[in-house]
Amino acid sequence: DGRKLVYFRNAGDERDGLYVQDAEGGTAQRIFKREASNVDYVNAAWLHDGSALLLARRVNGAGRLALLRLGGAEGDTTRLTNLLPGDGHSDQPRINADGRLVAFTGDETGEVLGYVAEIRPGGKLGRPVAVRTSVGSPPRWAADGRTLYIEDSRHRLMRADVALTPELPTPLITGAVVSPCGGATPSAMIVNVSIVSPAMFLNSPRAFRG
């Protein structure tokens, strides 16, 4: 709701960790102590019910999507759980406007692609759908919460239209640029990807921030 901010303090001392502070100012409160000097927490965002933070936990720079339950002791690492199985890296999560979808980058296939997954009750994720284009910068949601913009490795602006459906369909594939992650059927997700403009080259992801 914009009333609080969450940030990661990284000063190399015993006070490092995740903090929450009122947007209007005041004293920040540490909610999670940094596990070790080689562990960082980035792109933290609240679930819509306020029960947890979805974030990327990086160990020696390698990210994995994780969920941090709020409440409890600062040093209680049992509050932090990985969200995706396997050994692949996942990073740069972005939750959409209504809190039902998360976009992120991952390298499960051997190259960095954009992914979209449904956020289910309790913070669990549905099976991710891969946007089959190599990613040059993190994906960004438009304000409508259903349009995702990605800068590909050729610096073209790509648009993915994402829709949740009541059934469990195979995703709509256009031009063989979209496929389910790992070859399995995702849950309640259709993704349609198109190039906004083949001639549009971006110097910064800020150019298409939703």
C-alpha cells in the first residue's frame, strides 16, 4: 500500500540485514539478520496479504527466489524458504499490481530467460512459464498487471500479454517464442509475446519501466 519501505543494509558489519521503515520517515526496524557476508537479499516485495516478503537471495552473487515469513526472531533462518526446485538460478523478481503474478529471470535452460509464475495462497508459486527470448534486463510490469515488458539480448523491447484462466491450458504459443518451463504444462496461464518495435533500441531498463 506504499506506507512502508523494505531495504537491504550492506555495510559489512553486525547490523546488516533486511529493514522496514515507514515511507514518511522514522526509525527503521531490522526484520531479518544477514546470514553471512556472502549473502545478499534483493528486490524484496510484500505479498498482498502482508504475511511475507518475496525476494531474491543471492549467495556469492547467484540468486534463488525465496519467501521470508514476517514475524519471529531476526536470526531465525527457518522463516526463509526457497520457492523453486532444482539447481537453476532465479533472480530479479517483480510482483504485478494485483499481487497474483511474479516475473523473474532464470537460467534453467542454460541461458537467461524471463519467466512468469502465479502466486498462490501462502506464497507458493505455480509452475513458471518461460518467455522464450533471452533477457538483457529485468522484466517490468505495466500498471495493468497483465502486460510485461522485457528488453531482450538484442536490446529490443518485447511485450508479453499474460492472462490467468479458470482452466489449466497449454500456453498459447506465437512464433515459437513462448513455452512452458521444463516442458510441463503450467497452471492457469496463457502468455502471448510480440516485439513492440524491431527498431526500438533501449539504453536503459528505465526506458520501459511499468
